[in-house]
Amino acid sequence: MRKRLYQALLAVVIIAAGIYFTPIAVYRLAHESVDNAYVTGTIVPIAAEIRGRVVKVHIRDNQYVEAGEALLEIFSDDYQAIFQSRNEVIARIASEEFEIKAAIEERQQSIEQARANLNAVTAEENLAAKEVDRYKNLFKEELVSQSQFDRIESVYKVAHARKASAEALLAGSETAIETLKARLATHKIRMREAKIASDLARLDLQRTTVTAPISGRIAQKNVDPGKYVQPGQTLLAIVKHETWIVANFKETQIKKMAVGQPVDIKVDAYPDVTFKGHIDSLQAGTGSVFSLLPPENATGNFVKVVQRLPVKIVVDSPFDPDHPLLPGLSVIPSVDVRQQTGPKLVHK
């Protein structure tokens, strides 16, 4: 009886073990899992773009902020003064340009008058030249006296001199207006430079208020009122809600993996919760080739090492505020490789 009892008990244990372990074995045969996986997401470091002393900080650790919300303020009086001085330079150059344009208009009127005067004296010179030619013939025939011929010749010389004076006056006015136009062109260049300088000063003034480029939660806050910051100095980071999984599978595990396959996600921080997701893409290269010092297998003694390929997994489960997937959390994804839903790589 005791022997039969032991045999019955052993049979019950074997059956129970089969019932318990068979689904696990079947699941593992149909799934590929890895413990080298973690949650990642969009983390935007926020840095100062100008130097100055921080006068106000509007955020606190781990606070949620909306895109465009003010994060902190840098002392702005210096930048305000620079911006005003740049605008004063623009106003001064604009005033000088107005004066030059007025002078050009005045010179244009002078040129019109000089041209009209030149036309008049040219007509007088032509008439006087004809008179000289006529009196020259009369003088040869002794029909007019020397004094009469000299008087007509002097009239011609006066007209010729007046024409030369009118031509010189017109040329001088035209030269003056060209000089004014050159000055106007120079002032236009100065005006463009002044406007560029004003725009840069305005940007620097706007940068005294640091705003959030995206919506998310504050992390790694390292700024307080009174601190002096430099351009490029990281002050904090903003983490978006949208996260995904990066799982580093062994190269021997990806044979049956494809884009779109469903994934069960276990998170070490929430052992009683299983998230659902799917494979979004496989990286076009193992992690080692993108490292700081990629392997040089063609040199030295070659040692074969199993490589790992990063796989991006998108979480399909809705956001759960009680179980948030924060960047850096360790996860164990299990990919259902029975479904061939897409290619290994996403093509354009």
C-alpha cells in the first residue's frame, strides 16, 4: 500500500508539473525574451543661450510644464540697453538717409535748371556764331566796319563762355548727385547691418527668458536664483510622456523577428503588471559598431563575441499614471515570433 501510495503521489506531482510547466515551455518556444532592455524616451536638455545672472526660476523639481511655458529668467537690463542702443543707431542712420534723399532731390532740381540754362546759352551761342559768319563775309566785302565785326565777335565769345560755364555747372551737379547716391548706398548697407545687429540684440533680450521647447516633466534641475550661467550650460532637462523600449537582443535571437510582432513587456518596477507593445524597427547595425571604439576584427587576435542588435518596441498599452514607464527602467520584453507581420527593417 505504501509503495502504491508513493507511485500515486509521484504520478500526481508529474502531472501537476506537466500542467504547470507545459504552458511555460510552449510560451518560451514561441517567444524570444531578453533582460538587456530598458525604457527610453525623448529627453531634451535645456541650456542657456546667453550669459548672465539668474533672477527668477519658475519651476520646481519633477514639475510638469507645457511647451512655451517660462522656466527661468536671466538679468535682462544689460541686454535691454544694448537693444535700445541698436535701435538708436537705426534711427540715426534713417535720419541721415532722409537728409541725403532730400539733398538728392534738391540736386535733381538743380540739374534740371542747369540743363535748361545750358539749352538757352547753347541757342544764344548758335545765333552768335551765325552772326559772326555773316559779318565775316560782310567784313570781307567791306560792307561793315571793324568795330561792328569786333562787337559781333565779342558777343559770340561771351555766349561761348556762358555755354562752357553752364556745361561745367551741369557736370558739377551730376557729379554731386552721384556722390550723394554713393553715400545713400553706403547708408543702406549701414542700415542693413544696424538692423541685423538690432535683431541679434532683440534675440538676446528674448533669450533672457528661457521657455520650454516641449511639454513634459522637469528632470535634473540644476539652476537657482543668483547663479551665473554661461551659453551652452545645461540647466535642466525635460522628459516627454512618450516612451518606448530598447531591447538589445542577441544576434542569434533575431532570426524570426519582424516589424509588427506583438510583445509582452514586464517591468522590474511593476512585477504584477504586463504591458503590451509591438516591434517598431530593428537598428541597422549592432550596438558595437556605433560605440566610441568600434571593434577592429581585421587586426590583432580575433575573439568571436555574440553581438547584440537594438530593437525598438513601441508600447501599445495606454498611459497608466499609477504605473508610468519612466526612462531608464529595466524591462523584460517577450516577442511573439510566430507572427511574420513585416520585414526586419522598415524601408522608406
